[in-house]
Amino acid sequence: MSDDAHDAEAVDPIEEAWLEQDLEHVETLAKERVAADARDAHAQAWLGLALCSTEKLPAGQAALKRAFELFRERQAAAPDDDAKEEITFDLHGIANRLLDTTGDSETLAALSATFVVDVLKLEHPPSLRQLASQLLARENDAVKAMALLKRALAVDAADPEALYLSARVMARVGKKQQVLGQLKKAIDTAEGTIAVRMLARAEPDFDGLRADAEFLALIDLFPADEPLRAVYVALDAGDFEKTVTLAEAAKARVVNALDVLYPWREALEQILDLHASEAQTWLPKFEEVQQAIEAHEAKDEESPVYARFCGDA
């Protein structure tokens, strides 16, 4: 391997320290780089993130503000749109990391989101969503929340979390068609990110639509065709032995074997967890089902039906 190739693959020590959550080391390295070059935008950003992560907010925010100023100077002088877009990507990455530092604290998340949007002047969808969510929770202000979500969707029209939150806002103001439209868009774009159908089933904002056929069809987790539907309904209800019985009966009648094998295995796993003393009764069947799954997966087969049930599609 050439030296250039090795350097390209090397991880920045600051980023490595960040990933290891060694925040003191991040701060130390960033300060060294800033001392060597006060116009090092990346070092200023790392310093700001480290300080914010250790609750030194005024100093951390000052460093982040300086970093954004430097990045924007560089962006203004960038030779083409691709170079400008790369800097925009960097700015959003910094904002993402800043929000990650808040953990589960709604208060800190709101403070960080406000700082990103109002001080750093970045149209950052996660921050805009955070502020919209806060408005809904604290003030029930659907109008202001929707204005923030429109800004988020102007940046990323396929942001499933913004679309889902928009559906909730529309439900609060009684706009059924907009609810259904935003929910459908969220479902269509959410694969592998958020389980829109599962969230919608339990969301109080949608309680007024529980008897609506269009809404129910949209959030339905289960396959339409019997006997497969009965398998998933039983699994969802927590009736695991019934799921096993139904799966056994359905296995010869399904087109995609994984559609029945996955819920079958899940039910058997639950039974084994709940009834460890009966493991010898259930373990042979579990191993048989697992081997069948592995055989199908070895052929790169998938189950969109099970993915939908799990909220991944």
C-alpha cells in the first residue's frame, strides 16, 4: 500500500477520540490545532463540540460560531457548487454531532436546536424538527410547529421524521387528507429509519382517525392474504403458541417461505425465553426453522412482509 493510500485511510485522531467519547483528549487536540492555526475551521468545530459535551456551553458555542464563520468564508470563496455543497455537508455534520451531545435531555436538545437555527443560521432539519416537537409538547402551537417543519422539508423533502411530525400536526388541526398524505410520504421514505406504521398505531394525535378505513389501511402492519395474516395478527397479540401452530399450517401455502419463517422463529424465541424449563420441547423446532431461514438467506432472499411488520418498510 502506498503512503498516500495509507494516509487516506487513516482516521483523524480527534475524530477517533470523539468516537471513543474521550472528550478531554478531543479538547486537548483541538486546542493544539487552534493554537497552531486559529483559522482551522474543523479544529474550532471539534473544540466547540468537546466543550459543549462537557457542559462548558458559552465557550463551546463561541468556538462553534467561529467555526461556522470560517466555513462560510471558505464557502463564499469556493470555486464551484460541488465545493460549496461539500462545506454545507460539513456544517450539517457538525450540527448533527451537537444534537447528539444532548443525550435524552429535552431541555439541552431544545437549547442546541435553538442555537443551531437562530445563532448559527443553519436550516438543519433535525434541529427544526426538535423545535417543532417542543412547540407541540409545551404550547400545542400547531401553526408555528408547521412553519418549522415546512422549513425542514424545504431542505429535505424526503425526511421521514419531519413528514411524520407534519402528519401529527395536521391531525391536531383536523385536516384528514393532509394527515394521510404526509403519513404515506413518511412510510414511503422511512425504510430503515423510523417505524412509521408502528408509531402511528399508538400515537394519541391520530385517535380521531381510529375508525377511518383509509387511515387503518395505511398503518396496517399485516399482510392482506390469509393464512399469513393470521400468523402476524397472533404474533402481534403475543399469542406465541398460536403463532407457531398457524405458521406450521401456513408454510406450504405461502409463496415466499421467509414470510412465514421469520414470524415463526420470533414466536419460538419468545416461547423459549418465557418457558425456559420447556426448552427441550421447543428447541428442535426452533433449530429447524433457523436452518431453513439460513438456507433462504444464503440465496439472498428477503421478506418485505416481515420487514413491514417490524417497521423497516
